[in-house]
Amino acid sequence: MMTVAMYLAVVLFARFHLDPLLMMLPIAGLLFIIGYVMQLVVINPFIARPEHSQFMLMVAVAIIIVNSLLIIFGPDAQAVQASYSFDSFALGPLIVDATKLYAGLAAILVASALFAFFRFAPLGKAIRACADNYTGALVIGLDVKKLYALSFGLGAACVGAAGAIIVLIVDVTPPLGPAYTLLAFVIVITGGLGSMPGALLGGVLIGLTEAMAGLFFTPSAKSMFAFAILVLVLLFRPQGIMGRKLS
Amino acid sequence: MIARLLHGVPRHAFALLAAVLAVLVAAPVFANDYVLTILILILYSAYAGQAWNILMGFAGQLSLGHALYVGLGAYVTAALYVHFGIGPWVGMPLAILISVACGAIIGFLAFRFGVGGVYFAILTIAFSEFTRIGFDHIDWVGGSSGLFLPVANYTRNDILLLRGQPVMFYYVILALTAVAFVICHGLLRSRVGYYWQAIREDEPAARALGINTFRYKMIAIVISAGMTAPAGVFYAFYYNNLFPEQTFFILRSIEIMLGPVIGGVGTLFGPVIGAFLLTGLSEALQELLTHVGLETPGAKRVFYGVCLLLVVMILPNGIWPPIARLLRLERRDPET
Amino acid sequence: MPALLEVTGISKNFSGLRAVADVSFTVPESAIFAVIGPNGAGKTTLFNLIAGVFAPNTGAITFCGDRIDGLRPDEVCRRGVGRTFQIVRPFPGLSVEDNVTVGALLRHPDPAAAMRRAHDILGRLDLFDKRRHLAGALTLPDRKRLEVARALATEPKLLLLDEVMAGLRPTETDRMVEIIRKLNTEAGLTILLIEHVMRAVMSVATRVLVLHHGAAIAEGAPEAVVREPAVIESYLGVEAV
């Protein structure tokens, strides 16, 4: 999904010279619709199926998307050159690329909006209730199916925003999708499924680990340490660092 | 022993199996090199799928990291051959041993700490990715720039060193697949097989029947890992080049499980049928696309994806069970 | 009669909640011992403690003279304790005969021998004709009997039955009572059962223990126990009269 968004951003930029950051919202909106529809049509019949069956389904969808992109855009990397691509700011002794700064700010904005939504908006609370207790949510009259589709759409929208942000920094290739999916997985499970502060903490932890490992060992081996952390977390705290204890 | 393996197998099922085997044995006589190449590919994925199926299909533990054992098998034997000239049949026991050890470590950690379901799957991914990046940095096996076996135009088939023409490779992989099939059949009928299925269906209930579930899950992962390693040996000597990026990649693991998932998880014929359908059809598709001049690298994978999607949605148990009913191949009463 | 199972002073807490509190009782050999009590009294927890699903916080469980508390469920089963689950859990994807064969393999490692043994047991529980059916496709009464058959296949000295009659129609209940009684008299099997259906308990049990809020409040012959004021007040109240 992320690569879809990244390609969308690239295409929009290449065709119309639209800034990816400005396009963040429309792209997120479009992906929301795609995610919503996909959940209702493809995934909803699978809610009651065993976990591995659902997992295979997602794998199938991912394979189709990634390789369709490969067919359409070819295997070469594509990039965006924004007008401020070569600007940089000096923050005290640090020099920061303008693109990275803008991208970082945008990411923080999206994350806080999401956090606020789940904490305060009634809809956000309803979604959390569904995740907590499926039957309970049904009993108090929530339209669980719609909420599932909604949260899937929301997830897709966030990924869309993330994709639009990251094209500023990274060139796009189709296999990037699975790589980011894996990274997201590692982060979320390390931090704790269903915990937003956990995801944040996981992100920082994994990011720091990779950076440190890249500094002290060789940069190409940095992901090894991320996976090592994942293994340790799975073994000793399978619910994640910030996750609630599983019953 | 043989009598026991045949116990309860319907006679016409046996005849059918013998017929399929006969066709496969005779295939090189009338198949050209291209068809042979595809048959090798099919049998290779049938073999690897069969090995994966022991862990997931029989014992219910979803592994998404089987590329790890393929890669270990490939790298161990290839490195021994390249550096010391040690033949693959000598290297294979060591490769199997190393795979088994890795499987045992992963299994011990996962099952001792009670990591199950999707978390187990993620753990297996983590281990195989960890190893992939690790191999990128082992210069002895070529690191990320790859390990190559010397290639020459072999006119003679040297079965001891696994150097030769496609026909030889074909018979090697056919033999491996046949042996794997018989082993799986035997396992499924044994006490271990019953216990695995019980664990797959309901672990707490299995425990209440006196089954040491930890021990039997360990047996499953160890056998599965050990059986996967020869697939890697074959891979190394057939393709002659190894890159960590390719051999250990997660897509490799997914490819291994596609056959059994499409054919039918937990069935004996599932991995074989799935491999034939998937590889056969996708090669046919590629041929077709090449003929109409549409050569696109992703088409095959999109096809994989669509196949997987359709089967998972329409036939959650794979396509073998309905075929089995059609052919009346369910097990008969031992008494009759 | 010598004691087969001896439970002394066991307790189990779940994060502050006292599910079983200092319970002691003795099940003599070849008895039919019933544990009754209102919902949430700790009956199933008590079963899980005996079967090894949990280890008790305090106290001891002795079976055939050996301590079994703290052992794993499979070890407890191997010592000779078979059990059923309150919410039946046969292996749904396996046939009825394979379900029972899995149990029989514990004492008969050869699959063919285990299968013969399974057929024998299925015959005794009126399930032989359905041996080829998938367990997941059976009706509830059949599944309950399959669960008993599977536990029997492990050839236990003590059988723990967790509400095997709950949800059954009266005729089915009578059938189950008949089976339990037959197992007890013909095979000499000791049975410990949890039950809600009072009619069944009264007709089949030789001894009854009443649990309330995790504690044992009465124990004795069924007719005597139902007359105790504490029992009537806490549990039987309206129903018993």
C-alpha cells in the first residue's frame, strides 16, 4: 500500500509538478477509499477464519500490488526533486536537510492527529472497543463490520500519508513495499500491538538501534540488530514493550 | 514395513500413484530440455513444499522462514565444494545437521516461551532475515556479491559431484520428491503423525490426552528443517550461484509455502498438486506472454498472487480435498 | 476403601481473585464423586488444578500416593487422570475414530492397535457407526460422548468429567448417566464429576462436595448434603424444594 502511495506521489509530481507534501491529504483520501473497499470486499469474509488464512490473504494481496506496480512502472528507481531539495537549515551545530525536516514535521503532525482521533473522537473509541472485544462491541450495537472497514481505510490513509512524505527522502522501487512492511511489523510488535505510545517507542528504539549498529559495525548489517531485538521481545515480552499483558 | 505403509491405501489410489510415477520416470525420453527444466522446477517446489507441510500442515505451526533452511543447505554444501572440493553427498549430512540445529534452536526458543500462531511466524521471519543479512557479511561464502560454483559444459554426468546435464538433475529431484512423499506418508500414519494433527487441531486438548506437545512440536520443526536442507543442496548445484539476497529472502519462504497452500495444507498430495498447477500454469502464462511479445518481469508473480487469493477465498482447504473426493481416495477401513 | 485422589488445602489466586480457597477432600477408589456449586464457585478451576493446567498456590494434590500438583497436563494424564472439557473440544478436523485413536496411542504406541482399541471404546459409547464422521460435524450430545470416549482411551484410573450433561435433553442426560454408571460398575473406574444437573447428580453420585465462592461448604452423601442449611441457602435455595 505504501508503495502505491509513493508511486501516486511520484506520478503526480512528474505529471503536474505537485508537491508531495501538499498532495499528502488527497493521496491519503484516495487510499482511504481503496482500503475501505478492499476490506469490505476481500477481507471481511475472512474475519472468522484462522489467523494463518488471513495472513495468506494479505500476502496474496501484497504480491499482486507489488508486482502490478512492477509491471506498470518497471524495476527502476523513481524519485521526486522538489524545489527545496537542496536547501538545508542550520539548527545550532546541526545541519538538517530541508526535505528531511519537512518530512519529519509532517510525520509528527499525522501521528498526533491519529493519536487524538483514537483518544478523543467517539469513532476512534468505537474502533478501539472493537479491537478490544469483538462480541462486546456487537452487543452494545456497534456496526463492527463498518468499523473494521473504516479502520482498515484509516490505516491505508496513514500509510498513504507516510508514502507521500517518504518519497521526499527515498527513491521508489516496487520491492520497497515489503521491506517497509517488515520494518513496520518489527516496530509495532516491539512496541506493543495496539499501543500508540508503544509504536512510537518501538520506532525510536529500532531507529536508534539501526543507527548505532550502522555507526559501530557496518551500515549494511544494521537490520540484523533490529531483528535481534524483535526476537528478544517476542520471547520475553510477546505483548510488546508497552503492550498490555495477554490473558 | 512396506506392508505397513500400504495398509489401508485404496488399491486404485496405489495404481494411480504408480502410473504418475511411471510417466515422470519416462518423461525425459519424450520431453525436450525446456519441458524438463519446468518439470525440475515443479518437483523442486513440490519437495520443498512437502518439507514445509510437515511443520504447518501436520503440526500446525506456521513457518514463514523456511528459506533459512534452504539457504543453509545450499551454502554449506556449496562452500564445502568450492573451498575443499567436498562433494554434495558428503556435504549434505552436515548441511542437514546444521539445518536441524537451527530448527531446534528456533523451536526450543519459540515453544519453550510459548510463542505461537502469527507470533511464531514472525519469529521465523526474524531468524531468516537475520541470517540473510549475516551471510551478506561472511566473506568466506562471498558475502553479498555471491558464491559461485565452477560451471563447465559437462558432457558426462557425474552423479557423485552433482555436475552434469538437466536429465541427471531431473532424476535426482524426482528421487528426492518420491522419498519425501513416502516419508510424509509414513509419518502421517505413525503415532507422531496422529499427535501432530491433534496439536494442530487443539493444543490444550492434546495436552490433556497425555501428549507432550513441546516434544512433538520440536520433532516437527527438526524433521521439517532437516528435510528442507537437501532442497538447498539441489538449488546450489543446479543454479550454480548463491546470493544471500535471493536464497534467504522472505519471498523465497513464501514461494515454498504457495504450493502446499494452493494444493491443500496438511494433505500428502497438496504440495505436489500445488507445485504442478502453480509452476506449470505460470510457466505456460509466461510462454504465452512471450509469444505475444509482452515480456514483463512481474506478470508471473501477479499470477501467483491471484492464484493464492482465489484459492484462499474459494477453497480454504486447497484444491486437493475436492479432487480426492472425486477420485474416491479417502482412506478405507483397514478391515475391508 | 483406599484413597485414589487426595486434595489437601489447595488454593488458587488469579491476580487478587481467590478462585479456590483452602479446599480439601478425598476421593476413594471406585467412587463417583460429584462437585457442585453455583456459577463461579471455582469448580472448573479446581478441575484445572487437578489436571495440571494450573499449579495451586498452596496445598498438595496426591494421586495414587504421589504428588501430582505442579506437573504438566500431559504428565498428569500419563499418571492416569483423564479429563473432558466443559466447552467440548474434540479435534474438529479429524474423524471420530482418529480422535479416539489419538487418546489410545498413549498406552498403545502402535497405530493399528490404538485404532482397534478406539473402535472398542466407540462401540461402548454408541459412536461406532459414526466413526468416519468428522468430529466437527457431530451434534452436541455426540460430541460430549466423543469427549468422554477420547478421555477413556487414555485408560485412566480417574476420570474427570466437566459438566458432560450440561445442555443435553433429559433423554440424552439419562443416557449419559447410564454410561457413567456402567463405566463405574463394570470397569471399576473412579469418577470425579462437576455437574449442574441436580437430578443426575443425585441419582449417580456416591459422594458430593459443595463449593461456594471457592470454598468447600459441605461434603457427604448426596441426600445428606442437600439438607444442609448452608447448601440450601447458597445454592439450592429455591430449586431444591
